[in-house]
Amino acid sequence: MKRDSTSQDGITRRDFLNSTLLASGAVLLNQVTPAELLAQQSGDDFTGYGGIGDYANSNGNTEGIVKAGHGIRDGAYDALKNVTDTGETFDCVIVGGGISGLAAALLFQRGTGNKSNPLVLENHPIFGGEAKQNEFEVDGQRLTAHQGSAVFWVPYPYSFIGRFYDSIGLRAPRFEYQKWGSREPEIPLSKTPYDMSGEMPKTYGFYFGKKFGGSGTWLIDPWGKKLDGAPITSQQKADLLEWRNGHHHRPKPKYHGDPITRQFDAMTLEDHMMQRFGIGRETIRTFLAPVEGGGSGLGPDALSAYAEYAADFLYPLPEDDADQMFPGGNAGIARHMVKTLVPDAITGPETIEGVQRGRVNFAALDRKEQKARVRLNATVVAVEHEGAAEKSEAVVVTYVKDGKLYRLRARSVVVAGGCWTAKHIVRDLPAMHREAYEQFYRSPCLMANVAVRNWRFLYKMGISRCRWFEGLGNYMEVRKLPLFGAPSPTIGPDSPTVLTLKCLYSYPGLPTQEQGMRGRTEMIGTSFHQYEQQIRDQFNDMFGHAGFDAKRDIAGIILNRWGHAYLNPQPGFFFGKDGKPAPSDVLRAAPFGRITFANTDLAGIMDHRTSILEADRAVRQLLDHVITQA
């Protein structure tokens, strides 16, 4: 395969202090702006290698995407000079081509009897938002991994989500996964790359790095051994075992908004954990953060306690083993939505395997003669009613494409992009809505996909999944793939695979908003080469004793930087505080003129299902209160 362009030289372990780049620390202290950080890096040294296939030019927020977003924030398009009017008018323009935006286009078209002409404007080179994939070719085998949104839960078939899946060709499928293909004894493999709570097999390992003394210690089957042999204090062991033993016995709210849920929303998740398990704050921050709370992007010190319960309460599943995953995460769902919206946009049949293995026909996405259209590389910079919102008959949408400004008109608009841009681009946004958006805090995430030629070094150690407590990321797992997208029907220790590191940026004790800002500064200020070297050094330190050699065994690294990956619901986010309504309730209550708001932000739950549900609510508001009155 095409190798990473960076060399092995130039950065040594001396450049790292406790696995944190010294340069990044200097960045945080000197308050360098993101624009200045980007200027210090040359082109590909920020974005890095993007892999092969349809997604090769869109691995996370690339340098161009980051600069465009900062331009919106910094007022670069306030004047809107030299704008070309396309002369186009659409029944609905959807800002954002992620899961929520694509769902809005489908639901709007269906709600109008397939007589409307929705247009999706997406700023990336390919649709999907954070539901995109990376593709590698390793020793002749094509490997696929997710960039962001990952897990697909099989719903009740007659739920709204179940019916929606059915409508795009996902009829509550049970995927068939790779089988064990080695003559050596089989060890259990996960279907997802996440450290999902549940019974951990004996092939699970904890790594205690240098900050725990010595040169690094592995403990295999830590829970089965009750942490015996772990280089930590007896009190820390007791705290962790108490947390582990009580983790699956959470109190269940009776309904959303009942006294229990409101009580949880009034405190941090960390305080709730301390009360519930009787464990110390330091134990939580050393061993359980940010994984506990990681579904909302930060450690538990910065999040509403209800964030840990909301998704399970809102989305009951038919059985415990309902979590599945496409080869490239929820890129698979986005592809099915686009195939339904524009049938020839993805080559091949409308089957799960056909949509997975087909290639994107980019020319088919935005043709004048078709009803639904998706326009890529189109960054929306302004959305504003013609005249007063309550009397307006159209909305003017301005976007940048290929460095030029364009304008079109819409009879309605769904703003399905994230809160960090929505509050800037809707020019006539009421003060109440603007104030609500100011209470939405986001934090970054780096998804690092590391393609290895085999994972025998893990098999030799007797592990297939592991967790560590310092350095880049926190855990990883060997994942078996569903057959419709796997390079081989079998998997074994000598199979190439992709190991995914989910890297969150938490600074326990700081306010929620400040943690997100500092995390973005660190992520943007670290070059691809620096991250690559840190991964190589970290893997060598952790696995070198088992025969791993980064120079020989790593076939490629792709970094997916998501500057605003997660909404961080602070205490009071779900039900409000100080007598004020929850910020999401303000934005969900009713259309603002001809504009409604979608995106998973508004649910406070980082889950593709909330993206779809918020799109449904936003479209129904348009159809009930705007389009029918036109």
C-alpha cells in the first residue's frame, strides 16, 4: 500500500513528557490562536495521509475545512461581496450532509409525496458528516475502519427508527461476521472497537505505564484477578472493584423529566459516581476518565450525570446483544440514505453488500434534472430570511464553493449542521435562540486508525482488547468485520487489521467550555508527524516485549481530527437551571420563520439515532407550520 509520507526520524521520546507533547503544552500556555497554529504547519503535515477510495480526501476536518470554519467564526464573510446568484429556488435547503441532514432530505421529500426538490449543502468532499470511513490496502487486502460515528444498534422493528432503517434498505439485519480462521486456539473478538461495558473476557488487558512506576506493567484479565498484581494502592483497587461490581445496576428513571432524571441533571457525573459507588475523585480522574463520560466527549467532572442515562432510557433495545457495526461505522447508514435519495449515486445493487462495496458516483449527486440533490464542498456562510421572518416567503442561503460565493433561495431551511456554526450563519437569529446556542459546548476528538500487518503480538500476549491510563487514547480492540465488507471470511492472528484509538482531550477540574477550547488548541497544534511518532513510540513501549516493531508492523496511519466532535451536556443542559428553560427546548419549540433546527446537538446525546429523530421533528415542523401555509 501507499506508505505514510513522514519519516521515522526527527522526534524522540525526549520530546514527550508523560506522553504529552512539550510543544502542545507551550501552545496552551502562550494562547496561540488556531489560525496561527495552522500557519505553523505545512499542508499535509496537518491533514496527513487519507487512505484510498471515496474517502481519501476527507479524513476528518482537513486543513481546508478547519480554515473555512474559522473564517465563518472570525467574520471573513460578513460583508458577502461579489456573490453570484445561481437563480435556483428549492423547496427545502438542508445545511449539513451528515446523518441528520440526509435524513431531513429524505423525510421532507416523503412528506411532500416525493414532489419536492430538497437540496443538501455539505462542506466536506463527501457526505456523512462524522459518519465516514477510512480505507487502507495492506498486503493486498482492503481494510475499512470508521472515522467517527460507529455503532449501529438493531432497534425494535416497529419503532420509528426501525421503520426508517427499513425504508433505506436496512431491515433490522443481523450481520454475519468473520469466523476464526486459524488452527491456533480461538480467542474472543469484538464486533465494535469500543470498550463497551459488559462482561470482559479473560483476553482483556490493563497496561499501567511509567507514571505508575517501573517501565510499564501488563495485567491480563484484571477483573478476573480482582486487580491482583496491579501497581496501584489498595484503596484504588477497592474503589475500582466497587465501581466494577455496581456498574450494571444503575437506577432507571421512570420517564424523561421525572424527579430522578432532574436530580441527575443537577449534578456532575463525577459527583454522582462518588455518591453511588463511594469512590474517590482522584480514582475517577486517574482510571475512569475520560472513558466514563467519553460518550459525551469529556470526563465525568464536566458533564451532567443524566448524560450517562439518557440514551439507554430513550432507546430501549429488543435484546442485550443489539450492537453491531458496519465495516466503516455509520458511514454504512449514510451510504444507504444517499442511495435511497439518489439511486445512482452509489454504483451497484441496493443490497447491504452492494451499497458497502459500490463506489460513489459523485457526478450523480447534483444534477439539475433530478428532484433531490447533494452539493459537496459547499460551505454555507449565511442563512437569512427575505424581510421579516414572520412574513417572509423565502430564505436566502449563501455558500462558498471553490473559493467563490454563491447565493440561492429556499422556501424553507433545515439547519442540520453543528451548533458551533449554526449560531454564526443564521444572520437574523433571535436573541433568545442565540443565547440558547451559547450554552452548547463542544469538545474535539481524534480518531486515529492504525493499520497493522497482523496482530500476532496481541495474540502472543493473550489479549484481543486492552486499556491504558496515560498517553494517546485509552483503549483499543481487535474487531471482526461483517462479511459483506470484510477482505476475507475468516480472521486470525496473522490477518491484517485496523486498530482504532479514540483520543479525547479532558482537563479535569476546568469548566466545560474551557476544556473544549484547550482540547482544540492541543489537537490543532500537533502535527501529523508528531502524532504519528507518538503512536509509534507508544505501541513500541506497550507491545515491544511481545515482538512488535512499529517500523515493520504498522502499514499506515490515518488521523481523523474532529474539532467539535462531541456535545458536552453540562449540568442543567437537559432540563434547564435557575428557572430558565433547557437551551435545546428553545431551539426545538417552533420554527423560526421558515427555518428549523436539527442535529444530534439538540438531544444532548451523541448518537446517530438522535440525529434522525431531530431531523424528523424539524421536518414535521416545516410541513405543519410553513410549507402547508405557503
